[in-house]
Amino acid sequence: MQILIPNTSMLKTWLRNQPFTVVTPDVSMFLAARVTNAWRFQCPLPIISHCLNSRLPSLVYDAKLYRFNKLSYSLDKESDDFLLWLERKAGTHVSSVLSIGKSSYGRALYASKVIRNGDCILRVPYSVQLAPDNLPHEIKSLLTDEIGHVSKLAIVVLLEMKLGKHSDWVPYINCFPCLMEMHSTMFWSNDELEMIRQSSLYHETIRQKSLVKNEFLTIKNVIEPFSDIFERITFKDFMHAYAIVSSRAWGSIRGVSLIPFADFLNHNGNVKEFLLNDDEKQLSEVIAARDYCPGEQVLIRYGKFSNATLLLDFGFAVPYNIHDEIHIQFEIPYHDPLRRMKLEIMQRHHVVVKKDVNASSPSMDSFTIKEVKASSKKGRGLPQSLRAFARVICCCSPQELNDLAIEAKQTDGRLARRPLRNIDKEIKAHQILLAQISHLIEDYESSIKSLEASNSSSPVDRETVGIRRQMAHDLLNGELRVLMSASTWLKNYCTSLINTTS
């Protein structure tokens, strides 16, 4: 999607909350989001992306910490040499106001000079970015469209890794995290995954790992004849390269790209800095959205991603994520005599109903719930389709279902957009939702207590296990918060309806 912007001065303000391609009269720019499959938990959406270091980032940004506590990080001399290498390779300055440092969370970028709101703080030419186009032609020609951009770029990474010191990209390849430093849930053991079984991320991790393995098997058949280029590549090797790409790459005109130096920027979901691609100038850049003092860490927003997405694609979670959401499923009871008619009417009015694994006919629907603000009278965060689903379930006769269908035709075609005329049934519909959500809350609370008990009984945790346990805790807590907000709103809504009838 492209949005026409009158001039570039307006672009800086407008871009802050827009994920679309942007075209101006004098420059063509678009947001380069971190590569992610969000939101795969329900249905595939266009790829968006942003960039991370596949290690724990600065989860909470505190300007005072970086401004006054200089011991919180140290400059990385080796990484400064990396910047000099990159600028020589690019033939131009990449940044004169940022220094690479080491914080308690790993590599990061810090302001080395005063930065003003609106300043361009880095520019990385396309010529020094790794993309699927870097694949040798004889291999690229054999890869079908069934192989995704991430997997193709993963092959490029594998090739450069295999070349070792003979690679033209060795200073950059040496900056990649090793396998043990990566915390995507795809690398979690079965016992570690059990910590998040309550979340939809559990099943999505298993599904994603299966998809990656299928792509690997296809790729393996392609690269096996090129033993002179590739040594024996294992699934473990491919998983490592795949995770490097999925956690660091950005969407680009070439599908996805690894952008050296820019991928040292850590994530904060509340800031307004983004990475922009300028196709006319053939470069990627970041514009400061506020002032920075020397010593402050510069952060950007990878996207409005929940902890589930951050964990699967980037390998980290944040303690309080305003973009957290939860995915739940509702099923029409098999003993419901109107079950077939209810399924038909929902499908007719574009309520996507999924098939049960043990049945040939669809039986359930999946919904995404976001945090419901206490001040919202309309329950924003609770999808209207979810409330419609509950209203359909509550219908007790074909006539009631037909009335909902007639209402849909008279409005915008959506089913049960309005409250049921029968207030008692409207209350019952929302009490069904409340009961389901209350049950989920109990399950989440039980899982979190189990996590905390496990933590307290193992005071000498291995570092990796401890990190992943905290990630699981942040994930479950965030999804529980969303459920609690929905429960509170539903209780208030039902109470208000009861009061109108009394």
C-alpha cells in the first residue's frame, strides 16, 4: 500500500505510527520493519519487520541510566573497528554520531555526540547489505518460490560462515551471536516449552519449527551437489542461520536484508524511531525522533509486536508490553441441535471458522483479544466478531438466527453487530464469554505459580534456563493482563445490562 505525502517535512511526523510504503514527490521511502511472520497465530499477513541482536536488549529504557551512570555500558573498541570496515566497504560515512558499546544486555548503539530531533543518525547503503540477491546464481536459479526470503538469506549467511576468514563479510559475520546465545522459542527444549504450554505460542513454535525443517529438506536437495561451495550442512546449522536472519533482517525491496550496524539498534516498543528505506538513494536510514545526550542508548521500534512474536522471531520478551494480545478459540457444542445452521450462517457472513482436527466440518473460531481499556465503553480490544460468535451460540431457534442474518444484510453485512434485542440473551451471550475467559485466567494463574515455584526451588539455575524462565513469565503475565482486562470489561457490561432491567 502506498500513501502520497505532500513533502518530506511532513513525513517525519506522519511516519511515526504508519507501517505503509510512503511516496513523496522528491523521494521514495518506506518503513523497513523487522522481518516477522506476525500475525501467524491467526492468519498470514503481509511481512513486516525490524531488527534485533538476537540477545536480550535493553528491555526498559531509562534516560537517566545512560546519561548519568556511565558504568552501565562501555565502548567496544573492536566494534568501532567494525564501523571503520563498513564505511570503507560502503565508500561513505555510515554514522558520525553513534558509537557501538556493550551494555549489560549486549551490543548496542549509543549517542557519541548531541543528537537533535530530526537528525539523520545513520545511513547504510544497499550495496553493503546482505540479501537473497547475494546468492550465487547457480544456486539461486534452482530455488523455487516455495522457499521464503528468510530461508534464502539464511543460505547466504551459511555460505559466508563456511567461507570463514575468506569471506568478504567476515567482520560482520563475526558479530553474529552463537547458537547458545539465541533464545527464540524454536531453540527451547521440550521441558522449556512446557513453561508456555498455556499460550498459543507453544503450538505456533512447534508449527514454525516444522515449516523451517520442511524448507531445509527442500534446500538440502538443492545445495548437496555444490559440495565445493557448501560443506555438509545440518538442520542445526540451518536453524542457526535462519534465526539470525529472522531476528535481524528487515523488509526491503529485495525481500529481506541484513543491514550491518543498523542491526545493533535495540528495541523499545514505545519509541518513535524507525528504520526507513530510501529506494531512490539506495540506502537505509534512521531519523531521531527526540534529542539525545552523549552516552544515551539509541533505541528504535521494531514494530507493534506482542511478547509472543518477540519471543518466536527475535528471542526476547519485555516485562510490560503494551502490544500484548492473546489468541483464544471458541467452539460450537456438538450437542447443539442448531449447530449446523449456526456454522452455515457464520460462514455466510464471513466469520472464519476453523476445522476440528478430528472432524471434516469446521467447528471452532479463533479470536485475538487485545488489552481492553477500562475507560472504553465499547470494549475495544474485544473483537466484534467474538461478541457476534457468542450471540450466535445463544440463539435457540432458527427464527433468531434468521433475524441476525436479516440484520446483517441491512447494515454492513457483519453478523450480530448490534446487541440482541432480548437483553436476557445479550447478558447470557457475554456471560458465556466471561466464563470462558475466567477459566483461562485460572489456567494462566496456575501456570505462573508453577513457574515461580520452579524458580524458587532452583536457586542455582543455569543462565540459559533462568533467562528463558523469565521470558516465559513475562509472556504469561502479559497475556494474563489482557485476559483480566477483558474479564473486567465483560463484568461491567453485564452489570450495566442487569441494572437496565431492574
